[in-house]
Amino acid sequence: MPTDAEQIRTIRSQTLARIAEVSASHKPSYSVNGQSVSWTQYVADLRATVAWCDEQLGSEEPFEIHSQGFT
């Protein structure tokens, strides 16, 4: 079973691929039978997903805390 980090990397990769697909064939926003489709918002949502993945993966990286005591 993949780890959480591996799953997040997969989500990020798939989302970037979807952004590439959508960007390759620009489509206008439209409304059909009262249902609106905004490609601009869709791409913004995809980019937000990538940003979330980056944030989650960044929190998984090792880090150091430097502190100094005073007496």
C-alpha cells in the first residue's frame, strides 16, 4: 500500500497532467440548461490542488530547529 506522501505525489502528478491537457486546448466558459462551466475557475481549482500537495509534501521533509539559551 502506498504511503500518504506517495499518494499525494500521485495526486500532484495527475493534477499537473490535467492542467497540461486543459491548457493545450483552451475552451471558453459556457452555460447549458442553467449549469455553468468556467474553465478559468477549473484551472484555478487544479492549481490550488497542486499548491495543497506541495504544502503537504513540504511538511513531510526533515527540518532543524536552531535555538539558543541565555543565562
